[in-house]
Amino acid sequence: MQLPSDNYILLSLVNTALRDKYASLEELCAEEDASADEICNRLGGIGFRYDRSVNSFKA
């Protein structure tokens, strides 16, 4: 998966994928060959953190 350059589009894309297809961020990253660290850092920069209990990024 090539990550979009806009962090808010990234947020939408990742949360949609987590809701519809993947049971965890780790599973998404493994299947899509994406970096969990990069996703967390970029979304953390706009005030969002991964909440494992609801499997999504929340403010």
C-alpha cells in the first residue's frame, strides 16, 4: 500500500480498512506491506492514536 501524502486522507483510509477488512493494525500492515511506525507517527502528528480496544485511530 502506498500511503497517501495527506494525513487526514491516510486517517480515513486506515480507519476504513481497519473497520471493514482487518482485525488489527498489525494485520493491515502485514497484508498491505505498510509501516505501522510510519502510520502511527504521521497520525500521532495530527492528534490521533491507535486504540486497540476499538481497532481504530481516535483523537
